[in-house]
Amino acid sequence: MATEKKMDVVILGLLNHSDLSGYDIKKQIDSALSFFWSGSYGSIYPTLAKLEADKLVKKKEVKGSERNKAMYSITKAGKKQLLAWLEVPVIKDELRYETLLKLFFGSELGEDGTIEHIEAFERNVSENLKLLQAYEKILTEALDEDPEHKYFLITVKFGIETYKGHLKWCKEAKSMLKNM
Amino acid sequence: MATEKKMDVVILGLLNHSDLSGYDIKKQIDSALSFFWSGSYGSIYPTLAKLEADKLVKKKEVKGSERNKAMYSITKAGKKQLLAWLEVPVIKDELRYETLLKLFFGSELGEDGTIEHIEAFERNVSENLKLLQAYEKILTEALDEDPEHKYFLITVKFGIETYKGHLKWCKEAKSMLKNM
DNA sequence: CTTACCATGTAAGGCGTTACATGATTCA
DNA sequence: TGAATCATGTAACGCCTTACATGGTAAG
């Protein structure tokens, strides 16, 4: 079956906004998409080759003094495929937090160790929240420049609300563990 | 390398609380752990066999008039392994929401379609929130019965705060899309 | 009497990661 | 001149899911 949780629609979606190399795609996944998606070169390059073979993207070798570099752009068939995926209802949203697993089994570890896990989680979330808030500011200011900015901003706001919820829980969880 | 995001510690953790069959383990994963973890029989049974071979769990065939059923219990070596994993810092918390991917690339789909995705997400989160709040009530009332209940309750509260954050975002996102 | 649930397991394959391999260019 | 970044790709392997295969038991 087609494109359920795969790299291909991510690539198609990114190329729908601008032409990119495989390296560029990796960078975008690691920045704008990183808080809800991930992907490695070992997945990006083979997918790009497959998409090209299916004529969903077009490869252009960049010539001249530059090193070997290939820029990809989306084709009409690619846009059609992207839209078809966008129209289909979401199949699966997955939250998979190892932190919660360690908490769930935490009685074996005890309070101090568990609190350490929560605090490490808290530090991590706080940092990511700051990054998202910086994104939020930039995107809000540049909202008129590009109609896609609105959609990017909405996902950023998702991260902000979610992380705020996480931080609220951190406080609650720590006080629950300490008041025993 | 050992037990980074694997079924084995989940099983060890569950068996640390009570003896269970493979079928029981699946049920627990699909209920108490479902909002932050998942696993299938195709992963549970082979892992159980491997854990038994490593003497981390012990298998007891249930005899008598009952059907073929095997109950597993954790061994001392198993407890040690579980504790070792609990002590190690969390390697990876992963949030992977297809909904956000569809939102991120949403300009191609347009406002109406995007709002439909948000509303489907909203319905789903609302339902799960209700389930978690039911769990919260039960666990709060039974807090004294078992020292582990406190740890279960903390993870449930995580889900509640997170889902509340999600729902807050749903409202925000819809109004952002409508006010254009 | 049949539907739902209890119960165990295997085989094939999907999807992706990590690690490796290689080399150019830019910047301090 | 050496570190960081740009840039592409492959091979091996890990981990899990889906689908299949099988059959007992409880409840309505």
C-alpha cells in the first residue's frame, strides 16, 4: 500500500515548496520538522531515487565549478500524489516516550532516580520550547510573505502547546513524588 | 547493544508487577500503555522466548483442564536487567504525528481539508482524554492499595496534560485557519 | 450455534537506522 | 592547514508489523 508513514510524502511535500538536494531535505527534516518527524540519509537518498524512477520528481545535475550535486523538483504527477495523500484521513499519530516507560516502571527505581528522569525531560522540553517560540516569532512576522507560513506556524503552535502541557506535568509529577 | 527501545524491557517491567501470559501482556500494552507505547504478538512471543532462554523470565505451563497457556514470571537476573535499564538516561522520546505532517503541507490541500484533519484529531484526542480521566479517578481512589499505582497515575496525568494541550491547540488552529 | 474472546505462535516483508566510505569546499 | 560543513551514497542489520495458521472456551 502507498505512503502510510513514509519518507516519500515528506520529500514530495518539501519539494512542493522549493527545489532541494538530498542534503537540503535532510536539513529541513532536522530543523522545521524535527519535533514531529525524523529521517536519515539512508532513507532519503534511496527514496529520492525511487521517486525519480516513478517520475514523481525530476533530477537536475548542477553543473559548472560546483561539486557533484543534484537538485530535485516535483513533477505534476508528484503533486497529484501528494494531494492524494493529503486527502486521505490520518492513519496513525504516534507518541512513543521512553521517559514514560521509565516512569511507568519507576517504583523499581525509586523516587530519586525517577525525579532525575523527569528533570532531564524537563530540561529537554524547555530547550525545545524556546526554539519553537523563536520560530513562532519569525513566522508571525513573516506571515504575509508566503501563504505556506501560516501552515508552518500552526504546526509550531502545536509544539508550543504540547510542550507547555509537558512542563506543567513535570511540576505536578515532581510534587507528587516528593509529597509522600 | 542492549534494550534501547525494545519490547524486552516492557515485558520485564510488566512482569515485575505480576505474572502474566503473552496474551495478558498484549492486553496491558493495549490498555495502560497504549497512549505512549505499542507492540504486537509478533514481537511479544519471540521476545518472551528470548528472555526465557536468557533466564530473565521463567515459564510455567498452566496445567489441568485449561487450554495450553503459559504464565511467565520475572527472575532475579531479570529484575537486575530491568533496573540497569531504568538507571540509564532516556535515549529517545519520539512524537510522530502524521496529522502534523498533513498540516505542515496543508497549503496544497487548502483550508477546508485541513480543518477536517484537525477536527478528526480533536475527536480522537477528546475520546482518549476521557479514557485517561476515568483511569485517573480509579487510580486516585486506589492509591493506597499498591505503591505502583502512584507511578501509573503519574503517567496518566502526563497524558491528560498533553491531550489538554492538544485540544487547546485545536481551537487555536481552527480559528487561525478560519480568520483569513 | 455462532460470535466474541482467549491463547499461541510463525513467516515474510516493510521501513528505517547506524555505520561506513568518499571526497570537495569554506572558513578561521 | 585543519575543522566544519557540504554532499552523495551503500550495506548490514534491527526491530517491528501484518497476515496467516490454529484451535479452545464462554456467553448470549
